[in-house]
Amino acid sequence: MTDSIGSASQAGAASATHRSSTLSEAPVLSIRGVSRTFVGQERDVVALDNVDLDVQKGEFISLVGPSGCGKTTLLRVIDGLDAADTGTIELEGKRLTGVSQDMAYVFQDINLLPWRSVRGNVELGLEARGVEKAERQRIATECLEMVGLKDVMNVPPYTLSGGMQQRVGVARALAVKPKVLLMDEPFGQLDNFTREALQAEVASLWEQLGITIVFVTHDVDESIFLSDRIVVMHRNPGRIIEILDVNLPRPRTQAEFRGEHETIELRSKITALLRSQEGGL
Amino acid sequence: MTTLSSAPQTPSVGSLGSSTGNGQAGSGGGAASGRAKLKSVSETKSWHSRATRYIAILAVLGAWQATGAFLAPVFLSTPTRSIVAFYDLMVNGTLPKAVGSSLLILAMGIVCSGFFGITLGTIMGRIQFLERALDPLVTFGNATPSIALLPLMEVWFGQGKLSAVIFIFIIGFWQMVVNTLAGMRVVRIGYRDVGVAFGMSKWEQTFRIYLPATQPFIFAGSRIALAQCTVGMILAGQELGQGGLGGIVNTYGTYFQTDNLIATIGTTCALALAMFTALRVLQDTKFRWIRATSAGRRGANSK
């Protein structure tokens, strides 16, 4: 397995990318030397320490690690919601300043606005982009159809179950036709059954739309099921330990993938990596 | 079941006109027979509590009537005499005129205070520098007891309607500023993130995220402002020569017309109650999400 301990001194392209076979395209997302420290009252927390990462176009890549390993921080820095102390983010070669309009974020807390209807929530990003009402509604309806929620378009979001609410969150993100979809532990608050159903839905949406997805999770199985590559991170300081390829054929099903040899190997490898780093707080 | 109707509303800032809805109880789920059982229990209980309420009211009225019959009419009057007085005052136009006059100054004062108060609260909530600069002024203004301002009103604006409206405005204004600002400060970080993440401009964020998120606080502030401004309305009538309900209360007091006095006070009460109910109805119809997502309810994302 190729190694990729993020470090600015190492040759960027060779260490950070793993598709040794298909390096014809430039990465859609290029993260270089990103560091972020949270200054606290008693001590400073190094959430990210010189992280390098390349994301290929159209791939599904997961960031996996224990809580506090900086994966959410990294995702927010990528989107521009938080600023990094050092380092750069490049989207399709262009350096990013501030919040990117070509990427969309799906929140762990879902964060639907209760004073808007479901469709009103999905239209949010389009409103900000100045899309006209009729067109907005059309796109929003389309996106809601994609996640199977066309029937509840006009209800207030708090009447929906958690799983349905997060689907709306996904629809909201897809409505702005992002180049990269950033998902921050989107199913963390849901029960197992809903989570598995939504995992399958995200996988199928991904294959349908050909979109690039960066997915943060602490659930190792989830990352194996969904991803092309898994970025294993650890905390204190937050950094990438290793990046692993997932060589499971697609489409994958919940029932089958668990029994696969590759899955079992990956899972033990990742767990071993995470455990070997334990001891730091 | 009765405890549900007196549960504190969000935010719990001393609200009159609290919920009267008993039917909000989520008694769902379970077998049909189980549900029927639950319903009859809650029905019985609410029948009980309503009966208790009415009996209590009747008991008080009865005691009043009995006591009043023994004392000179000047002191207590009686329910019956007060009702007769009420009828007379309505018929000869005194009460309707007074109510109209008072409500007019109240409406003008409170609408202006709402508009300017919410505006200033919003501006302070969004521009940190202004918040810091104006905070001492707001604290000072809010802490000043309104009664102390009455002589000042007279000096500056004389007697009459203008003075009264300004007086009511000042009372309501500080409440609205303070409450709006409080709401602005605690807008959920998740909501703010949504605004930023989806590319809204600062302006758009203010009107489409911050202001709607502050609505519960604006309602709470409105309830307090309404209560205080109603007092101001009476005071203005009494002290600023404005007439209206305050004015006739003074007159009846001076001439020991206790039955007229009680009739007027009762009318003022009923008026205040009606206004609070109207506010509550507005919140529960046009802003249902406030109640639906208040802390502790199912469906609320409490983080």
C-alpha cells in the first residue's frame, strides 16, 4: 500500500496521489500544507498538521478517523467555511479564497431552516445565486425527485423523520450543481437501518451524476462500502496516516460487501492503523 | 395533561397569554383501544380542570357580591352593579370612545417601537462594533423605569396625544431592542453555516437567516412590550391629559364612582387579554415552526 504521510517537503504529486495507473488528469481538488490549530484556554489543539491530499475527478473518497482527528475541520477548510492557518486549497487548478460556490456541503446536523418548506430549503442556494423563481422551483423539484421526496415538497421540514431531513439536505446540496460534494458525517445521527438505506442512495446518486464526493465518517464499514479511496487520519496532531484503495467492484450491495475478502482485509488494516496511533489525547 | 398548557414557552421571558391548547399532547401510537383509553383520560382531566376553573371564578364572584352587599357601594361595589355600570357606559358612548382613543395611541406607539426596536436590534446584532458602542446606552435605557419619564414627557412634549405616543414608544422600544439583540446573539451556528456555505451575501443572511431565526425572541419581546405599553397607555391617560381609559379611570376614582371604575378596569383587562390572544394566534398560525421546534419537542434538533 502506498504511503502518504502529509508533508510539504515530500514531492507532492507522487506521495499524495495513488492512482498510479490513471494519472492522466489533474486532480480536481488539491490540498497542500493545510494546518489549523485551535487555541484553547488550557492547551492548543493541533487539528490539522500540514495535510496534503489530492482528490481525483469523479472519485468517492472518504476521510476516516476517530473524533477530533480533524476530518471535519479539513472538510470545512476545503469548503471555505473555516480558514486554515497555513496551506492552500485548489479547485481545478484555481486557488480558493473564501467559500467556494462550486462545492456544496451536507451537514452532520442537517440544518434545515424550519421557517421554510422543504422545497424552500432546497431552493436556498439557488436564491443566493440569483436564479429566477420559476427556474428555482423546477430545479428544486427535480432534486427532490432524485432523493425521492417530491411528495413532501411543501411541508415544514420538522415534520419529517431524520432520514428524510438529511435527504433534503442532500437535495439542497445537489441543487447548486456542485463540482465537489462535501459530506460531513451525514448519517451520524440516524439509526442503522436508515443509515444503510441512505448509503445505498448516495452510492447510486454518485454513479448516476458522476460527481466527486469527499465523505467524512468515523464508521469504517461505511467508508469501505462507499469509497474508491479511504484516507485514514489520526488526531493530535491531525494528520493523514495512510490512504488505501478500495478494490471492490461496483455496484456494491450492503448484503454482499460485508463478506468480501477485500472488505475484511481493509477493515482490519484500518482498525490496526487507528489503534496503533492510540495513546495520544 | 394540565401541566402541558402551562409549560414555559421559548424563550421563557415572562409571557402573559400563555398557551391554552390542551390538545397539543402527543398521545399517539399504540393499539386503537389503547389510544381510545388515553383520549378519554385526557378528556376527563381537561373537563375536570375546566370545571374547577369555572367554579373558582363563580366562587370569587359570589364572595364579592356577598361582601359588597354589606359595605357601602363606594368601597367594593358588586358584580351586578358593575355590570350595570358597564352596560350604561357602553350605551352612552363613554367606554367605546375611551377605548378607541387609548387603543389609537397604543397602536401608534407600539408599532413604531416594534419597527425601530427590531431594526436597531438587528443592526446591533449584525455589526459587532455598533453593538459594543451602543450597549451601554441600551442597558441604561432599558433599566430606566418608565414612570420616571412622565414628567420629562410633559416638559418636552407637553400634554396630549403626541406626548402619550412618544411615551409608549419609548417603553416598547427598549424591550424590542433588547429582545431582538438577544435573539440575534443565539442564532444557531448551523443556520449561520448554511447561509455562508450556500453563498448568501451578508444582506441576504440577515433577512433570510438571522431575522427569521430571531422571530421567537421578537414574539417574546412583543408580549413584554405589550404588557408594559398597556400600562403606559393608562398612565398617559392619567398623567399626560390624554383622556382615554386612563383619563376616565381618574375621573371615576376622584368622584368615588366605584362601579364605573370597576367596569372600566374590567374592560381594560379584557382588552389586554384580547391583544395577547391575538399575538398568540398570530404566532401559532403564521409561525408554527416556533412552537414545533422549541426545546423539548419531538422533531426539534436541539443542538
